[in-house]
Amino acid sequence: MTYGRLLRQQHVLTAAAATLLASASIGAQGPVSGRVTIQERAGVVTNDIGNTVVYLTAKDGRTPRTVPVKVPIAMNEKEFRPHVRVITPGSSVEYPNQDPFSHNIFSTAPGAAFDLGTYPNGVSRVATFKKAGAFPIYCNIHSRMTAYVVVVPTPYYTQAGADGRWSLDHVTAGRYELHLWHERAPEVVTTVDVTAAGLADIATTLDARGFVATEHKNKFGKEYTSTGKDRY
């Protein structure tokens, strides 16, 4: 074998090795984790850190495949349980009535408006969410009932624990936008680079100092009447 031919083969093998290495790097997956805190006004204690939604979207525009799911938000003791649900587009939320009285679940949010009508204990009805976004859910009978369905266009999502810690497993290496959403604070978005080994100890703070609680309207866009407010 001539030196030139040997050199050409060596170049081919080197290029092939580089391609394999790059492919392995692109396909490598690791855990991504961090902790979120909420900055409050003086005297306010955070007791809803677990409602924080955390998710990753790829900076290069690629959209990882997501699988629609069906999950419940129950009505129990005039509360939505859980208060926040995270799903992907095309997923459905079932609303089982576990109270001994009727509920009327609805949303007027653009892109996710629905009205399930009034139904009694032991009955469930379902709404499907097609678009990404954070959608408030209400009861037309009980004005204090509020929940949120957060629809995210990615399989990389989770909610924070009671201590603010969160973790995402099997994240493919690459550059992402890290989103943190909470109903009482502006959404925080930051760029992160996930290596083949993952990424740990991401510290993020949400600012809830400007949050002001407001009453929502009923499904007709009007104020709840005094006779209709939480009458059961």
C-alpha cells in the first residue's frame, strides 16, 4: 500500500470517527436540575412554590415529539385539585366532580375557551387544549375557584417541589431556553447549554412583588352576583 493511499484511508477513518463522535454528542442525554425561589413583598411568606412550572424549548427551533395525555383536575371542597396542571398540545383535562353539589367549569381564555355546563357529583367532563399557553380555569357557580392549565410545546417539563427544587431527566444535549412560569410573577426565560452530562444547580428567582389579586368575571363576562357567589 502506497503512502498516499494510506494517508487517504486515515483521513476517511478520522472523518468517520468525528462524525460518530458528533452524533453521540448530539444524542447524549443527561439530567437538568435547579431551584427556584420567589421574591415577595415584605411580610409575605411563599406557600405556593410548587405551582411553578419549569420547561425547556430548543433554541435551534427543533420541536421534540410530544405525546398527548389525559389528566384529571378534580373539584373537591370547592377547590380545583391540583391547582396547576402541565400538559402538551392536544392533551385533555378531565374534571371529575367530587363535591356533593354541582359545578360549571369554563374558560374564556383565547385559544382555549370552553364551557362544560353544570353537572352534579360523580360526573366527569373533558376539555382538550390544542395550543400552547397558560389558561385560567374557573367555576361559574363558585367565584373563588381558580386553576391553571399550562400547555407547553415540549416533552421537557415539570413542576417545582415544595422546596423549590426541580429536575428534568434525559434531556438531549444542546442549547435551550429555560422557562419558569408562576401565576403570581412574570415569566422568566433564560438560555442554558445542556452538555452530554446534563446541567445542575440552576438558580432562578421569580419576582412576585407586583402581584395584585383580582376577581374574575363569570362565563358571561359579568360580575358574580351576591346570590351566586359560593352559594353552596
